[in-house]
Amino acid sequence: MTRKSPPDLRSARWFSPDDLRSFGHRSRMMQLGYSEEDFRDRPVIGVLNTWSELNTCHAHFKERVQDVKRGVLQAGGFPVEMPSLSVDESFTKPTSMLYRNMLAMETEEMIRSHPLDGVVLMGGCDKTTPGLVMGAISAGVPMIYLPAGPMLRGNYAGKILGSGSDAWKYWDERRAGNITDEEWLGIQGGIARSAGTCMTMGTASTMTAIADAMGLTLPGASSIPAVDAGHQRMSADCGRRIVEMVWEDLTPDKIISEGACRNAAVVAMATGCSTNAVVHLIAMARRAGVDLTLDHLDALGRVTPLIANVRPSGKDYLMEDFFYAGGLRALMKQIEDRLDCSAMTVTGKTLGENLEGARVYNDDVIRPLSNPVYEEGSLAVLRGNLCPDGAVMKPAACDPKFHVHQGPALVFDSYPEMKKAVDDENLDITPDHIMVLRNAGPLGGPGFPEWGMLPIPKALIKQGHRDMLRISDARMSGTSYGACVLHVAPESFVGGPLALLETGDIVRLDLPNRRLDMLVDEAELAARKAAWKAPERRFERGWGYMFSQHVTQADQGCDFDFLQSDFGRTAGEPDI
Ligand code: FES
Ligand code: MG
């Protein structure tokens, strides 16, 4: 391996020449209190920190960044913290997904326009992982991903609580009148009790596991709980390692290969991934020039057993247990034969080398292949006349009686309309009905909100029902569960067939054969299509306008058309 020397550093273009511009750059560094010795001839490492006081999952990043800087300095680099867009999952409306691409754009442009030789990306809450990684792939400098880590297990009155999943579960019980106000308040205070990301295998844990499996984190970093002292040590290690990566010129294109993307997909399936992973993984892979499709993911979903017994797809455990059981390295060790172990990683070693010595310490949490939680079924991709470009479902997270199901549709055009209906105790609905929500996709939502786990109508809850078949062009939270068909593409807002469905039409799901169809004859559908009128676009200005002009459909990863790797010419290096 040829090592870079100081004059080869990207930052040297800003700091080294004996000209007026570089004089300006150096004098401005001195304005900050640094001597030339601090920043010249050293890798300048941007630490992209997505901390904010409204990002509860990244609450520890304000201190953690100090550990990263310590590592960078020790290894002879020069760290600069760069605050980055903090896309949090809880408070961002209408949905954080509206801003994933904004973070990706910001990341790419901030890296490209500044004197950075390498970056540490600090993220973890759902959209921050793909947003940071997508942008950094396009920027192309060496990068290492620092996952926030999951929060501690929830706890109330001696009961373990899982992020999201138990909120939905106990909310249904509250609607059924089974929970007191006092208990509800106790659950509210106990379900999120430390810094860190949701501790179920929701979108955050899935996406950080994907980054880990792709070789973008230090090995196993994604499993370390946010408040574990090991998380601080890992952060300092990220700082030390990125400096070496700069000298080695270990850029993301050398890491994110087809094999690395496939590894990420296999690991996602084996962990019972969030359905959101599909959208993000496709977008990330495409940034790296790897054409990963829904069909590839379905094929892997069919043959990859789910071995992480972590809720919501697994039954019993949470991320803290997963860490104690050996974490992601142990899980990957179990499925080593199914991975491309020659894939390069940020350590400068292959995935196979990084897995040496990994062991499972609790084989009920991380199951052997001989005793999986499910033989297959983390994810299924459906096709049919309702979803010609695909739809996704999580077979493992729903009642198997819905795997083959036929029933009349009850169609809602908006979320408020649906919400009103489900609270109506006299709603005319049976457990065989199929609830449908449309105008909830990338453009319809807008921003592709997580509305896909439509609430079970009160009328059915009172009768004791807790699951039913639901279909939408929305996403759902990775912590959700149930018989929910999601990401119907093309979405109804752009005239996808879902727009033509009417209440009372019979819909048929045949999961084993991966079909989703409305049993309406073609002539009738053609007539409805001719009568269909496109809804008004929702945003007329600002980011929303830009988003609505350029976002691609779910099966394409919802990246902007002009940010895909094959679009136009890259900006190249800035003139200095
Ligand atoms: Fe941040 Fe769930 S809200 S990871
Ligand atoms: Mg989520």
C-alpha cells in the first residue's frame, strides 16, 4: 500500500502554497488560536456532529465528540468539529424522511468545500445514518461512521419496555380501557431512559448495523450501547483510525463494493430489519454505483434466516441484550458463509479478518442457523396490479393468518380521514376488511411519512382484534409490527394503481407467491384511470418544492434524481 505524504494531503491545497489565498487560510487558523504546527502537514479531520437539543438520540454527542478529537490528536491529525443538520425522528414533521436528502446534500457539500482530508460521521437516529453516508460517499474522502448506539432497555414497574413497539402495544390497551392514567404516565417516563437510539431493532439499529456490515464502522461498533464506557473508547478509536485512513487513502469507493452492499442486505435480513432499510440501502448503494434492487432484496429475504431474537421481529430481547450476547460481530460470524468476507472495511482489513474470534455468548438472543427465529421472512417484496413497481412487507412481524388473505378494501384518501374513522366505535368494519391509506408516499405524504401501521379501528380493538391487513404507499416505523403492506409503488399521488382502488373492491394478498392484486377487471380499471385527476402538488416554495420536483419513488430509494451517481458531471475539487 502506498502511503500519502503531507504534500499529498487535500488540506495542503488550502494551507501550503506561498500565495495570498493560503496566507488568508493560515492567518484565519491562527485567528482561532492555532499555530501552523497544529494544522499544517497533518490530516484535517472533519467531525460531522448531528447533535442538537431536540435530538434525544444524540444527546451524548456533545461530550462524545471530545473523545473523537482526543483520538484524532493522538494519531497526529487535526480535528475540526462541524455541526451538521440534526434530523431527529421524534419531533421532525411532517416526517424526518423529508430531510434525509437535505442532510446528504449538506454532508457532501460541506466536505467538498472545506479543507478536510477525512471525516468522522456522528449519527444514529434513523435518517442520519443514510443521510451522512450517502453524502460522504459522493464526497469521496476517507470516512468512518460513528454510530450513536442504542439506549438502555426501557423499564416500568419491573416490566421491560421496547422503543416504539411497546408504545403502540400499550396504546392499544389504553384504547381498550385496560390501562390507568397512572400506569400510562409510568410507561411514558420509563420507555426512553438514556441517551441513544431506539433499542428495538428499528430503523436506527438496522441502519447502523448496515453501516457496520458494509465495513463503514469499527467492527461491532453499532451494537455498543450509547452510555457504555466502551462507546467512549470506540469514539476515540474512530478518531485514531480515520487519521491512518487518510494516510492510506482508504476512500469509500474501496469499501462500498457490490459485495459490501450484499453483506449489508444479508445482515439486515438476519437481524429482522426495518422495512425502511430497503429504501435507504438502495439509495446508499446507488450512490456508490451499485445497482441494488428490490428483487435482489426479496431474493435474499427468501433465503436468509432471521437469527437476531430482537423485537419487533424477534420475540424477546432488545439491543442491550444483543450487545451482551456478542453484538453484530457475533451475528455476522454465525452467517459468515453467506457473506463476502473479502470485502474491505475501514480497519484496512477484510470483513473476514474483523470477524476473527467473534463469539455468541447467548444463543437464545443470537440464534444458531439450526434454530432461527424464522427460517426466512424478514422482508418480502410484492408485485401485482396494485403495486407494479413493488411493495414491501415484513412477514415475520405479522400474524401468519394474513399471509394469504382476501377481503374488501376500506379506502382512505388522507391521514385525518383515516384517523377519524378508526376512532369511531360504530365503524362498519370486520376483521377481514383491508384498510387502505393512500396519498402517503414520497410525494403524497409529502415526504413519505411513517403512517403505514394504520391503527386498528376501535370497533375491532374492543372485540379483541390486534392485527388486520393494511396497505399504504407510506412507510412505517422500524419499531412497528403487524400485517402492513408498505411502500406501494408507484404511489397513488402520481397515479399509481392504488389511486384507482375503491372501497368495497376485493383485494388479495398472496405472500408465498409475492402477489398483491385488486380483483377488479381491466376495463373498469382503465375507465377509472381515464377519470383520475392528479392532486395538487403540496409545496410551492423552499425545500419542499425542491423535494417534490426531484424525489424518486420508493423502489428507487427516494434519492433526488440529480444526486444519483450517474447524474451529470461531479463538481470535482473546488478552485482555491
Ligand atoms: Fe431516534 Fe428512534 S427516535 S432512533
Ligand atoms: Mg423510527
